Amino acid sequence: MKRTILAALLAIIPAFLFAQDGDVNFSAAFKKENDGKSKIEINEVKELIHIMVAITQTGLGNDDMVQLKGPYYQDVLKQFAAYEKEPVIAIFDSLLRESPLHYVFLTGNAIAYYFDKDRLLPNNVFLLPADEVAGTRITINPITTYKASIEDFARKSGFRAFYAAHAAYYQGIISDYKKNANLDKQWKWLEANFNTHINSYQILCSPLINGLNYTLSFKKKGFELIQMILPPIDHNDAWSAKYTEAFNTRGMFTEIDHNYVRKPGEQFEKRINEALKNRSKWVDTTIEGTAYYPTPVKVFNEYMTFGVFVLYCEDVYKNDPAILKEIYADVNGVMSKQRGFTKMQEFTNCLVKLRKAQPRKKIDELYPALLDWCMEQ
């Protein structure tokens, strides 16, 4: 049951979790420092919260919520399992049992603090970054609520020394991201091909993240920042270097481009509602995850999210038909067979055809013709 709930949550999060303007404080100095830049980080306080979640009874048995394999996980158990009876761990476990949404509220709000020796101090930039998910809103940061207990756990368990001892390992994960996922290349392509502009991106990673990824979006004082909470890069000995990049790009790209397809989706909402009103043509409602895309706009935007990834690959891998063939098979298989978006292949083919016919147009400008095609289905 836990894995089913979390898989459903994973499907719903990208469309619903967007922080409000009052939850961040983007000073002039912060904007200047981050504008036009991306950052990949394994944040210290956030890593502490992931470790605390990992040793709860819920976390110990859930490989969606926690990566339960690998030497780092074994290092975590070796040092921290002895502290699983601490009262704060029981509190975290009760929250996670109450709702898996608390995974986001706990891990997502950890970035509001930083360590000064053994104390947690507010960073005055991210105040309540994860304030709403799936229609559930909180008004008080749980890290603030349990701050003293979290500090006590970190001190007793030797967390800060553990984090420092793994600095080289963390840096390796960050370097792997830069080599094999190319956030800046994706960002540059999206900015060039859509009318939407995002000022800055951050990837917050943890070796303990597995299937449960999410995105936080902040906009204040004309500055828009996107945070993606993602696992480390995935590797397979059977993959070529190019396919490793392509596979890992898909996970990141389809988080990023939600921010670009959402705005034209809002602009053409009436036409989308009409074109996709017959839901059974577009999703297999017997597949559980489709329930979390209840409206035509949400269905259409998810088609576009993966369709735009294919457009990106058509540009990046245009001289490598073998990789493109694998990408098409991957996208169509995941979307049609696993997730229930039954017309993915036809939708993608139409979108690619429109793009090739009008390569200089922004993707936003392809929406009318694409919706004409949708109306004919």
C-alpha cells in the first residue's frame, strides 16, 4: 500500500507543488548572485532530514521514499540506526504514516535553515518553501516546530561529522550530474524555444532519494526560481555514454519543462477543454495514476511535457538515429503502457511534424495547429 500511495503522489506532485510569493525573500543581492545561473547541491540540513526519514519505521520499509541500496545507505544505517528510538524519529514516523505528503513538507522545508556549529539558524531566503502539495497547505515550517529536537538528534548522532566525511562522495554526485544531465543545456534550449523565462534553477539532490521526486517553484519581485528535488544520476553498464545522458536527461527535463508548457496551456485552456473532452480517447482510466490528471488541461500538459522532451532530443541527437529510436521507444513505452497516456505516439508524431514544418517558431505558436489535430481525434 505504501508504494502505491507514493507512486500516486509522484504522479501528482509536479502539477501541484508551487510555493507562493510570501514564502521566499529574494533580496537584490540574492537575485544578482543567482540570475542566469544554475546550482546543484546536497544541502546539509536537507540531508539530515533525509537520514532521519530513512531510519523511521516507514522509511526503513519503503523503497519509493528512500533508496534502500548501496554503500551510502549502509553507512547511514551503521551510524544512525542506533538512534531510531529517539522521540523525534517517532514523531517523523507518525507524520509519514498520517500522510506521505509530510515527506515533502519535511524534506522540502529543510532548506530554510543552515547549521552554525550545533544550532540551526534561519537563512532568511527560503521561509516556508514547501507550503502546499496536492491541495494540502501548511502555514508553519515543521523544521521550525521540531528545531530543538532536530538539533539534539544531529548532536547525539554525530551528523555533522558524517556529512563532512562524505564531502568527496557528495561532490562526485554533483560532478556526475554536470557531466551526464546537462541542466544548463536543457535550460538554454527551453528558453530559446518558449516565450517563458525562468531566472534560476537549483537541483537539490540526496543519495537517499529514490522514486519520490518533486519540484518547487518560486516567483517574487520579478524573479522566478525553480528547485528540483531529484535522486543521483542513474547508471547502467549496458548503456552507452549518449544513452546514459539521454535517459537521465528525461527525468530532469520533464520536471523542468512543466514550467514552460504550463503557461501556453493556460492561454489555450478553452480549446484544450474542447479538444480533450472525451477523456477515454486520451487516457486509460483503468491505470491508477491517470486519476491525478483529472482535467483536459492537466492531461494535455503531460502529453506536452514528454512531447517537448522528444523535440529537444530531435535537436540534440539529430545525427544519431539509433539514440533517437531508443528515446522514442522509451517515451512511448513509459507514457502509453505504464502511465496510461494512450495516444502518446500519435501526439508526438504530430508535434514533431509541426515542428519540422515551422522550425523557427516558438513551441507556444504550435499550439493552435496541434489542437486542431487533437480536435480531429
